[in-house]
Amino acid sequence: MTLRVLCFFQPGCMGCMEQEPINAGVSKSLQVRIEEIDAVKNPQYISMYQLTATPTLLVLVDGNVVERFEGVVHAEQLEAALKKYL
């Protein structure tokens, strides 16, 4: 099972700035890499994952989206979601 966590952001987004330290803390506590992707610089992901808001976090298992969070997600909620796949 391959787990990937993607966080789509855009520069100047207040929610994205709030999400960044949450991601860092969860990443450190669970030893999971959270990939930060600038949605503006990587527009191919917008249609691929039907992105409508930033931040958007996607949890992928073997390439399939199994969890999706739009807007700021708190550490406890993100950790609980990720622990299901570790």
C-alpha cells in the first residue's frame, strides 16, 4: 500500500498559511510526508483532482483518493484520517 498526502495551496491564501504549520506538525508526529503543491504553478492538478478551493488536502492510497479535505483541516482530524492508512 502506497500512501501519499497532497496539499494544494496558492500564494497569499490565508487558509493555506494557517494550514502549513498544521501539516508540518502532523508530518513530524506521524512520520508522513505531506507534499505541498502550488495549484497556480501546477494547473494540471486542478482538473485532475477537481480542485475548487485552497487549501485542499488529498490522501491517496495506491493512487486513489480516499480522503479529501477542502479548507483548513485541524491536526486532530488530519491525524485521525491518516492513521487509518498507516
